[in-house]
Amino acid sequence: MHLAIIATVTSAKPATDSQRTHRLIAKPLAAHGISTSQVGRILAGLDLKPHLVRGWLTRPDDPDFHAKAAEACGLYLYRPPASVVLSVDEKTAMQARSRRHPTRPARGRVA
């Protein structure tokens, strides 16, 4: 039951002018015997708030997408011994900031 609700909330892109209510989410799940109140309780228990989603992540139309994503996630979960895993994300809308004190040598942050 939980998986059916999660799949419904995360797999279908909502209409841009609609708000995702528990009733709207429960409508396609009624055939499985899932009620509106069950949707509300399960989403609250999992701390999922689909009504607050402002954007939607669309995956590429690549049939191997899930296999590639699983391989990339595997690097983080099962890092080979004595290795370093780096992640680089290009953010074209962000500009590099200049250093506050360019004459001072750069140093690492202390955790």
C-alpha cells in the first residue's frame, strides 16, 4: 500500500495549475482499496509533502537511465578501497565568486 502511494506521488508529473490533494492522489488508487484518509496518514508518516512541490525532476528518455543511475549511486555506497569519489555538478546559472582575500593562501575548512 505504501509503495502504491509513493509511486503515484512520484511518478506522475502534476498539472501546472493543480494542487496535489490527498483526494486527487487517492483517486487512481481507489481500485486498490486505498482511501483518502489512508493517503493522508501514510504521507504524513513518511513526511512526504507533494502539495509543496514547485518543480519536477524529469528523467531523460534514455532506456538505460536507471542502470546508469544505479551504477553512479553504487560508487557512493560501495566505494572501492583507497579511492576518492568526486562529484562535479555544472551549474550554468551560477557565477564563480571571487575570493574575499585573494592575497591570503587558501586553506581547507575545519570540520
